[in-house]
Amino acid sequence: MENPMGFAHFLSSADGVARFVLGLMLLASVGTWYLIVTKGVQVFRMRRKSESFLAVFWDAPDLEAVATRIRESGTTEPFSHLLHHGFTAIEQHNRQKNGGENRTASLIYSGAPDDLLTRALKRAIDEDRSHLEFGQTFLATVASAAPFVGLFGTVWGIYHALIAIGLSGQGTLDKVAGPVGEALIMTGIGLAVAIPAAIAYNAFARANRNTLSRLNSFAYDVLAFLATGIKTSPMLTDARATSEKVIAMARAGGLAGSETPPAAHPGLALR
């Protein structure tokens, strides 16, 4: 026997507006869980790759070993991507200094060597931030809008339910409770869609904030490393163990002779 007060009865008696609201909630829920799964896997894999790259970077005997690591594994995580931008900036500066490119051909490689490196690292951080925050606008929108969309469906359902009750002329509690209760289902659906989106947004925002904080700290290390040839990691106390090849390359690029120390340069505010 069909239940006259169930969700199936609500679907069969819903009009076009109610069905549209339900379809909108379904799309929002599917999109939310898709982002939860894909971004969750992405954060887990990126964290493992970042830890592996940082371990290789600080244990590398010279710059060539780090470059080899990047060539083998690519720039699939933020820290190797940042270092790749630093290498590219030095390479472009050396080409222009040696006359291999027209210095006026592009403004992106103009300015002092340390400013060039600073801008390159900042661009890398901005690109990584944009990549990390992909999908979070959707999660925030769903978390904030889904309860109100569900509430709209509830109001619309109650309105039509009361009209139907008024036309039937039967205003007893058993006749009112069923249609109104069915309409309240829309509010529950809105909350069921919004709560996972809100939790996921906060979790991913915290993970991104931690990653960007570490990335900014690593950017200062990379800047000092490429500008002076000395790794500044607190885990590497003997800076003299840095390869002479790295120091010679930094000096050849004109980055070691900067008059302003890297830590005091005004262009080092990488956010």
C-alpha cells in the first residue's frame, strides 16, 4: 500500500519549482562529494611528494642533484615548482647577461638580479595558491547557499500544501501534518548538502594555509640559497658543505654580488 505521507508521495505531487530545487540540491551534493574525494586524494599525495622532495633537497650534495630530481619527478608539488621557477629565473638572467636574448624584449626579466629572482618565486607561490584553492569557491557557495535554497523549497511546498488543504475543506491536524511535513523535507535536504561542504571547505582551507606557510618559508631559503650559495635550513648547520659549483653558478649569474643582503631587501615580502 502506498504511503500517502512519504517522500515518494512528495516527489509525485511536487510541481516544477520544487523539482528544480531538488535537482539543484542534487547537483550541489554531487559536486561537493566529488571535490571532497578528489581534493582529499590530491592533498594526501601532494603532502607525500613534498616531504620526499624536501628530504632530497636538503640532503643533496649540489645543485645538479636537485635539478636531476626535478627532471625525474617533475614539478607535481609546490616546493619543486617553486625551485623550478628560481632555476628558470637564473637561467634567463644569464642568457640576457651573455647577450643571448634582447634585454628589452620582455619586462618580466628586467630589473636587478635579486628582484628578478624574488618576482619569480612570488609568481610560483601565486600559481600554487591558485592551484590549491581550486574548487573551494564552489564549496563555500554550497555551504552558504544550500540551507536557504532548501528553505525556499520548504516555503514553496508549504504554500501549495496549505492551498490544497484549504480547497479540500479539511483542516484537521492529520490532514495538515502530512503535506507540511513533506515540505519540511526540503530544509533537511538543504542542511544535508551544506554541512559536508562547510566541513570540507574548512579542512581544505586549513591544509592550504599550512602548505602556503611552509612554502613561504621555503621561498626565503631558496632565495638565500640561490643568491648566496648557502642553504639556510636549520637542519643543515654546516653551510660550508655547500657545493662550490653552486656558489660559482650563483656568482656567475650576478646574484651573489647584490649590495643589499637578501634578508633585508624590501622585495622579499613574498606574502
